[in-house]
Amino acid sequence: MKRGRALTGFLGEVARNLRSKPATILYPYEKVPVPEGFRGRIAILDEKCIGCSKCAIVCPTECIEMVPGERAVEVKGGRKILRKRKPEVHLFACIRCGLCEQYCPTDPKAIYLTTEPSGASTDKGIIVR
Amino acid sequence: MPEVVVPIGPYHPALKEPVNFRVIADGEVIVRLELDIAYNHRGIEKAAESRDFIRVVPLLERICGICSHSHTTNFVKGIEEAMGLTVPRRGQYLRVVVAELERMHSHLLWLGVAAHEIGFNTLFMWTWRDREAVQDILEEISGNRVNYAINEVGGVRRDLRPSAIPGILKRLDVLEKRTERYLELLRHEPTTAIRFQGVGRLSRAQALEYGTVGPTARASGIDYDIRKDDPYVLYEEMPFAVVTNGHGDVYGRTLVRIGELRESIRIIRHALENLPQGAVRATPPRVAPRAEILSRYEAPRGELSHFIRTNNTDRVERLDVRTPTLANWTSVAVSLVGQHLADIPVVVAAIDPCLSCTSRITVVDEGLARTSVLTWDELRAHGIRFYREKEGL
Amino acid sequence: MTEPAAPVTPARVVEAMADFGLVTTPRRNRVRIVVSRDRIRDGLLRVQGQLACDHVVHIAAVDNGSTFELHYSLTGPHRLIVTLAVAVPRDDARVVSVHDLLPPAGIYERQIHDLFGIVFEGHPNLKRLILTEDWPEGEYPLRKDWKMDPNRSYGGAVTEAK
Amino acid sequence: MTEVWLLVLYAMVFPGVLFLVIYALFLQYVDRKIAARTQNRVGPPLVQPFADVVKLLSKEDITPEGVDRRGMRAIPLLAFAAVATAFLYVPVIGTSPFAFEGDLVVVLYLLTLPTILLFVLGWVTRNIFAAVGGTRTVTQLFIYEVPFFLALLGPAIAAGSWSISEIMAWQGANLILAILQPIGFVVALIGLQAKLERTPFDIPEAETELVAGPWTELTGRKLAVMRLTMDMALVAGSGLIAALFLGGPATPWVLEPAWLGGLVGFGVFVLKTLGILLILALVRAGMGRVRIDQLNDFGWKYLATAAILQILIVLLMVGEVWA
């Protein structure tokens, strides 16, 4: 008896699925919705960066490289300093853990994760500047 | 029919990860089997010794893609114990929420894999569809669908937005209905019944003798669950029951996992509804004093234990990981003897083996001057030469 | 998993195991006993017999420099973790196998043998488990003094420096 | 249709080989689409099966070392030819012009040929998975073939003829046999499912155990032809069951002109085969794979018994009505 009910339940679901919309989407043509706070592609806000290298130190994959990028920047308290270096990220070595964003001392963050998916590429060496 | 050696793996459609069984079968019945798991060694234990506590957590998360939260929670709670650090209640509750969501997605994934192993692809697709809902919740909480990157020494890295909670609870209701449906289906669908019942049987005594853990042990009637036996991250405040049964076969393990899905939903509901206010993390000291910790955790696959030794520095002196899969392997070899060839996939799958967890330790030669990028032809030539020599051709 | 007559408490473990060596209780449900290398089987038998430990949690190996340390952690229905710590000298890295007392120990011992080079005497199948099959013999990567030899092949095809 | 060129047209174009190939690909599409939709997926586009065949045809064709190259190449072609020939006797528009007394037996044997060839294939390709799969193929053949033949014997006894077209005509005069012989109909459907090695009877090629069973070493063109053969066997098998149990393409009234009758008959054929496919596809979607020993139990205990029971009932009925 119970068995019969379970099986009709199963067949009912099969019939419902035949009528309803598929759960999958045709990916490159339809976009996947991402929630607020999604960890996506990394981005750098160069004018805020003070060149402190904290991001490069905490990065677990060591994908952040500090390169020369001299520029006058404002630090907390309105003081102006001359920064020596700026970060560059090897995009496909980045695991989007967000530690760099967490440890970045500036406000707004000079290095942060966007909500845009990283996507794929045939070029392994893409660098985010 | 004489004895035949059926090589299963390292590349085989039934295995999602590389492992090699040499199955010696007499016709369709298995006589003996030999096991080799050395295909996935990544040197994580060695690498962990050279990273500080901030940078080691994302590494440990990558021991396994499915139980990533288990490894990090187990590690950070060990380090917190060594430091004598108290983690804020809200942080602990969030750890529990993510841990139970992880258990749910792991069990749903397992259910799909088990169904696929017996060729029941509809059930496979359905469970994986529902698993998406769990991952959506995880994505909402942590920003990632796998490898949540939410743990750190001292607490969790992200707070949960209060506005997200009603949506999550609504999704849990749907998942609860689905869980009941799967339970009903597995109990009554004829092909799953004949393929699961009586297959890969382990008696209670055998399960104890071969040191099984997790759902494998609980399906043999052993009441062994670290969440109850050695409570961590406030599990003592959570309402749940340890699911056991006495079937001892693949069917029993399936029932245990589905039962745990239910319990997980209960825990998550409780945790979200009673989420304490306050901070989600405490600031940890930079170094951990000298200590020796055996940290245990009930991962979806069973008891996970990390042996951690710290030595007054900001990194571990030794991290020894014992994964649930390694504990369960011995029992697989035992329970497969005398079974049919056709049962290998489902019996192996029944412990939910996670090989990337188990053989995690090839050495990354960062310091080496030469690059280790091989062209396809070089790799192919090497493979052919190696096996010629090995097989004496 | 039958409870012994007296409930197993840390105090009882201390009492039962006092003749083996230093017994410490680092935490509420953890007991650590230092056992000498020759008495490890006796220790395990005692733990299994008198303290009803029937489940091996972990066999951990640590490199202490001049010695290796093996930690056999067991538990039972009392959920108390009893750890037997055994020191094994580095230049004579041998210890007797306990695969017959604890069947799951067989696979853990293989793993430790593979990574630390500790020989478990009496183990029936001490073959390579974790490392790749073309890993060189006699190299144990988890020893602290292990350094990669740039002139050796550690598996995979050898390519020249670029 | 007595002129030779008409016969050639019939054999080669419509409803012969060309149509068979196209319709086989279409049925594969329907089958995959139904499976996908029950699983809540989108499923393949209409041209996907065709694209698959084209892709496979363009792929590298590998013969394993030490295997007889010509023999291995001949196997898929032989299977293809057997199924294509069998299809000539299956009525698609009206009756088949090749029909003769006894064509039912010929069709059954021709449809068995691909299975036997799969076993041979498994045996010659020197692969352990293929060999085990080949053994399972034959074991399974012994299990389902007897009930399947018995089930198809029922209509022949009832109609008193060994010709598919005659049986069809008999159903036109009486009732369709799915109603008269429901047990036989069900057994025949199960037998067909097993013959086509579809879940729950895909034991010989169980992916998670034997990689692809006898198919393991097939690549490129050989694989394309073999897969096409199995799809064609689906058309031929469902067409056969449609003819024997559902009255085939016959229409209960005579339509004028003749081409209209043919067209309607063809439509009826398509509808009936699609109906049978729907059942087969739902069974495939709704079940897991059984084990060979479990199939043995099921086949001999229940399936064979049911088939024999049906034959006894038919014999009794025939005796009563026509004695």
C-alpha cells in the first residue's frame, strides 16, 4: 500500500517534471544569478592603494605581485605619502578567498572582489592591474 | 570461468577520483582485491608546515572540495584550543550552520552518486538539482558555492545578513519535503531496494573491528558521532539525534544519510532562529604556544581527526590529517569479498570515499629551478616507458 | 562495546596505565601515556582489555629531530581518548606492527612508512600507499630534514631546466 | 509495387534504410529528450543525434593491437545490415511488399544478430571489460530471448500465421492483440527493453562497472555505425511490437486515394512507435540497473512463466473459438 503510494508519487513527479520548466539553464546564453556578497573576479582601485603590501603577504596562493608604481597617495588622517609599489594580480592563480580585501587598510578597499564571475580564458597569464 | 583480474581505475567511469583496485574475480564474484590510492598526492601536510595560520586555512580548505569546511573548522578549533582563545557565540553558530549545510550538500551529492552507480540517473539528477538549493544558501552566506573561505582562527570571516535568514528558512522547508520524498522513494522503489539491500554488509562487530567511522559505522548500529561524543563549536546546544540503524548494508547507510539530512535541517533551523547577537570573531594572537592537540570533527563522511603540534611560532610544527575515508577503506576491502562484480561501484561509493582527502600529502617543489610543465608528448613517452619497465614488457 | 564494570574515567586510566610511564591529562577527555617502544603491544593490549578501547582514532607520526614520535589514539564507548606516545629513534626507525591488534592500523602504518620511513616489523604488506609509484626509494618527504634533491627524479618525466 | 525500381526505392529510401536511419536518430532524440525532461534538464536539440553521428564519423578510428582489423570492422556493418534487413519486413505504410509466410521468424533472428555480434566483439577486442561485458550480453540473451519469443508467438498462434502482415490483417478483422493478450504485450515490451540493453537491463554495458562493456574498444566510424544500429533496432523492435500487438499502420477503414491511406498509415505507425518509446523511456528513467543474477531470477521465474501462461491462454482461446 505504502509502496504503491510512493511509486505513484514518483510517477506524479515525473509527469510534473515533463510539464514544468527545466531546472538547468543554457549557460552562456542565459546568465546565472549571483547573490549579494558573491565572491567574483578581483579588482584593484589604484588611486586608493597606499602600497603597503599586506595583500601580497596574506595571499595564500602568492598570486599578488608588488610591482613598481610610484604615486602620491593620501593615507588616513589626510597625510600625503609617496607610495613605491602597487599590486598586480595573476587572475587565474587567484582563488577568490578575499583575504586581501579583508586585510586591506584603506577605505574604500583598494583591492576587492567584485560580484562578476571570473569566467574562463585560454590565456593563463591574465593580470589584473 | 577462471579467475580474471579486472583493473578498476585509476581512470574509470565509476570513480570520480583516481584510485586503483585490482579486482580478482571468479566469474562475477569477487575473490580478493588490492588497492592503490597513490595518484593524488599533493604534499599538503608538508606545505602546511611552512605557512602561517592565516595562509594555511585556505590551503587546508583545499584538501577536499566537499568537506572543505570540516578540515578548516577542525584545524582552527585545534589552534584556538592551543591558544586558549574563546570564539564569540555568533561565530560558533555560523560555523555550525555552514557545517550542517555542508553535510547536507555532501549527503545529497552522495545520494546522487549512489543512484548513478546503480544506473538510476533520474534520482541522480533530482538529488543534484536539490543540492543546488543548498549551495545557493551557502553562496548567500559565504559568497562561494564550494570552499567557502569562511573560517579563520578566531571565528568566521563574514557575518550573516539578518535579511537573508527568512529566504534560507523557506528553502529549508522545500528541502525537508524533498528529503521525505527520497526516503519514501528509496524504501519502495524496487530496483534501488534490490541493489542496496544486503549489499556490502558489515556486522556491528566487523564495523568495530575495522575501525569504521561516520555513516558506515552508524549503519552498523554503532552510536559514534563526534558531535555528541566530544562536542565542539557549541554542538552541545543544538537539538539533534544521532541516526543509527542495524541494517549494516548499503541500504542502511543510505537511510542513515537521509536521516542525517533531516537532523541537519533541524540544526540549521535552530541555529538560525536562535542566532546570538554580537561579534563573529575574536582577534587571535599571532603565535600559538607549544601544544599538542588531537582535534576531532564529525565530517559528512565520518570522524575526521587532525593531530596538530604547535611550537610558539605562527605556524604548525606538524599537522597529521586522518581522513574518514582512510579509516573506512579497510572495511571496504572486507565487505567486498564474496560480492558481485556489479556491486563494486555501489559498495565503494557507500563509504563516500574522498580520495583527494586521503592521499593529499606530492611535494610541491617551489624551490626547484626547473619548471615542471610537461608537454603532452613527454608525459605520454614517460608513461609508456614507465609501464613497459613495470610490467616487464 | 560493553562497558567495563567500573566506568572509565581519566583517573582510572591513570591508575591502570601508571606502570607504563608518564601519564598526563592535557584536557578533560584526553589522556596521554608515554610508552617505551618495546612495550607498545602490551600497552595496547592493556588499553583494549582493561579500558574497553575498541576504536583507533588516529596514529599520528611526528618528527622530533633525533626521534620520531608515534601517537596511537584510541577510544571506546566511554568516548575518552587514550593516547599512547612512543618514541622511535631516528637511526633505528623500527617499531613492531600492531595490525593484528587493530586491523585499521594496517593502512595507517603503511602511510607512515611511506612518508616517514618508519619500518613496522611484522606488517604483512608494507607497500607504498601514498607516494607515486615512481617516487625514489629511501626518500621520506615528511621528515624535517628532507630536502628535495634537484638531481633526482621524483616522478613524472624529467625535463631539462629552461 | 511489383516493379523492381519501386522495390529498390522501398528498400533504400522509403521506408527503407534512409528513412530508418533518420527515424532512428529522431527516436533517439525523443528518447533523450524524455529522459532529460523527467530529470528536469533541458535536453538535446533536435539535430544533436545527427551531430553525434557526424562527430563520431570524423573521429580517429582505432583498432587495438593484436586484434583482427577486418573482422572488427565487419562486426558493426554486419549488425547494421541485419537490422536494416529486418526492418524491411516491418510494416510501415500498409503491409511490406517483401512479406512472406514466416517473415516473423526471420525478423526475430535478424534482431538477435546484433546482440550475438556484440558478444563476438567483446571477445575479439582483447579487453577485459569488453570480455566481461560480452559474457554478460550472452547471459542476458539467454534470459530474455525465450520469454520475448514466446510473447511474440502468441499473436502468431492467435492469427494462425507466421507472417507479420497477416497478423496485422487479423487484428484489423478482430481486436488488437494488446487487449487480447495483455500479458504477452507487457512481456514483449520488457523483452524489447532488455534486447536494446536499456536500463534496467543495461547490464552488459553498465558504465559504472564495465566502462562500456563490449563497446569499450569501439571508436570513430565503428562506434557510429554500432550506435546507429542500436537506434535502428529500437525502431525495428518498436515497429514490430506495434505491428504484432497494436495493429501496426493499418487503419480500420479503407481510405481513398491510395497515397492518402499510405500517409495516414504512416502517421499511425509514427504514433504507435512513439507511444511504445514513451513507455520504454519512462521505464528507463524510473529505474536503476539490476544485477545479472537478479535479472536471471526475474527472467526465468516471472517473465518466462508469464509468457508461457499467455501462450496457454492463447491456445485455450484458439481451441475454443476455432475448434
